[in-house]
Amino acid sequence: MTFPVLLASLAFILTRLWTTYYQLNFTSLPPGPRRSFFTGMKPRLSKSEPWKTYAVWGVRFGGAAHCSVSGFTNRLTILLERRAAIYSGRPVSWMFSHAVFNISGLHPRHKIYRRMLQGGLNSQAVKEYWPTLEDEVDILIRGLGETPDQFENHIRRCVAFGYSISDGDDPFISIAKSSSQISGGALEPGRWLVDYFPALRFIPAWVPLAHFKRQGAEWGATLNSMSEVPHKWVKSQMATGNNIPSFTSRLLKPRMTEDEEDIVKWCAGGLYSGASDTTVSATISFIMLMALHPSAQKRAQQEIGSIIGRVPRMVDVHRLPYLLAILKEVMRYAPVANLALPHAATEDDTYAGYRVPAGSTVIANVWAILHDPELYPDPFVFDPERFISPPPSSLPTRPQQLQPDPSAYIWGFGRRRCPGIQFAEPALLLSMASILYNFSIACESSENPVVEFTTGITSHIKPFGLRITPRDVPAGIW
């Protein structure tokens, strides 16, 4: 047999082997965009508002693109809720888990964290935090009255939960601001080559290609400070008997081992990082939307005045149906997390005739769901009325059907659902009610500004020129 014949035979065998491999591993996957070998899908994703790109893919490829991003509620319900036992894993990210946090996603500590969160955020525990939360909201209102142009910093101070933040560039605020940016940077798809080639983790940190190691060490130190500073502060307050009820003070016990205390510190730090950024984002979007929609603002103020007639407290917030509808519409119109944190399949699965291999990443496109015109007619119109039932005796001018509660989507899915819901919703309602009771909010310009959103793990409407002015109300805080 001549050399050309051998070469042709070898080429034929290799081609058949590749074709068979491709058919077995790729043709049964959901359809999707062609991927780059080195960077995955990053070149096709917009750095600004990538959830819109995912939404386009969802329509083009039938709701579940090859990258396993779904914006279809029925598919998400089946995969992330009914099959939660399979889809409750987290994707492996060497950069996020090891370079930044120095702990694997499979570490048994995570189970301890979840138990702590469930114990520290249950309905009974949350009520213990109410007096402190009311005090923090009062401080927020006073700050807005004194320097309304610094409303974002005042909101961040509000969620510090008793920590004495100074004026100016307080390190606690700086750390809180950077925590979500760090997590977003470490988890950004396609950014870190080490996530695709884990063997790179063995190269020395001084090698130019090892930028991820140096960046990870820097970010890890920042996150450690984020957990260490408030933890030490709570301990010092407990030592003098001046502590206020908090997640940390509830969990710290006498004669804890160093490892047990370290677990409390990191669990509380992670809780503060996640809770502070989502609360800040939701409150900023609420303020922006009230400026853009004065009629909704006025109706909510009238409701607060007629039903409560004084400074709102925690016991009052669920007596305000229109304010609750505003909260739902704020979270629908401007979700704090447009893309849910990724889930991962822990074993092989099939859905709708497609193969979902173990280890596949599944991302819920929350923005696409909450802007689906089949679920929410006129999805780009801010309309709290969509969550208000008309009185039985009324004859609405247009057919009105109560639309799905967005809380089914904005707080996560399955076993990964946010454990702090029972704290977050009443806390947001109290902040909103107190702001509207004490202030009127308006756009600085007579022309409505363009609404744009920040991009990251959390998102909110980018601030624009506002006028926040005190109202003449009985017993106002300001």
C-alpha cells in the first residue's frame, strides 16, 4: 500500500471519528450560537446589558440556547424548580472559588453557611431586627433631608445595620461598593483563561500570564476586609454590652473555636455583601422611578397618609397595598439581578429532546421573563396597577387580569432561592414608605431623562438629576 493511500485512509478514519464524536456530543444539545474555542461566547455578548443579547438568543433558538440560558418560565420551572435535585449545583469557577475566596464550591462549609442563614433569617429572627431597621431608616431620612444629593451614600449607610459610618469616604462604604464588582468580575464568562484551562493555576504568580493570580489575591484581601471590619466591630460592642440585635450577634457564642468564629464572620460578610447591594439597587431604582412617575408617587403618598397618617413603622408596611404594588413593579421593571446566578446540572439530563450533560451551566434570564409581553402586557411601561385587583363593584375600562407576582423570579429558583426574602421585602417597604411620607421626588429637568441601567451581578437605574424636597407632614422625621 502506497503512502498516499495510507494518508487518505488515515484522513478518512479521523474524519469519521470526529463526525461520530460531534454527533454524540453536540448534535443533541440545544441549538445556539457558534462558540469560540478559547473565549466561549464572550465576543458575542455586549458588555452593556448582556441580558438583552441572551433574550434575543432565547427567541431565536427556542428558549434554551446552547449556552443554556433560558428566559421561558415553563422551562425554568421544570428545570430549576421541579428538577431542583439535578439543577441546584453551581458551575466550577477556579477564579471565583480558589483565586478570590480560596474555598471550593463543594467545600462542606457551604452547608454550614446555609444552615446559619436559615436560622438567622427565619420569620422569628427577622422580627428581632425590626427596631434596628427602623432606626437605620430614620437615619436615612435625616441624611436625605440634610444632603439629598448624596442619596446613594445615605442608602448604603442605612443597610450598615448599626455600624457607625463616618461622613466622607468611610472604608466600610468603599468595601461594600466593591464587593459586588469583585464577584461580578471573577464570575464574568470568558474573562479568565484559568477557568477554561485549570492547569494554569500551577504557574508562578510573577509570570505575565498569571495576572489572574495577582488579581485574585488583591480581591481576596478586599473581601476579607469586608468581613473582618464589621465582625470586629460587633464583637467589641458585645464585649461592652452595647450590641444591637444582628445576624452576627445572634450567631456568636462564648468559647467558640477560631474556625467556628471564622465561619460566622464569612457567612455574615457574604450576607451583608449580597443584601446591601440588592437593597441599595432596588432603593435607587425606586427613587428614580418615583421621579419619573409623579402620579404613582402621589397616590402612594395619599395611601400612606390616609391609612397610617404618621411616620411608618414595620407593623404598618403590609397595610399599604398600592405601595406593595409599586415595590413589585419596581422589581419587575428594574430587577436587581437581570441574570440569576448560574446553576449547574449535577448529572446528565434530557429536556424537550435535548441532552443536558452533567456540568452544564443553566442561567435564568430574569429580565426576559419580567419583560415578556405574554406575561406582562406593555412590559416597558411602569404600571403598578398591573398588581392591583379592581374592586368587585367596579367596571374597568379595560380587561384587567392580575399579572404574575415577580417575586417568583427575582429571588432565585429552587434550592438556590434567596434565604433573606422575609427580611428584604419588609425592609424595602419600610424604606419606600418612609421616603414617600417625608419627601417629594422630582426630576431636575422638565424633560424626562433617558433610563439606563448599570451592568453587573446587580443592576439599577443610573442616577440622574433629582430634586428631593421635604413634605409638610405630621411628625415627619425631617
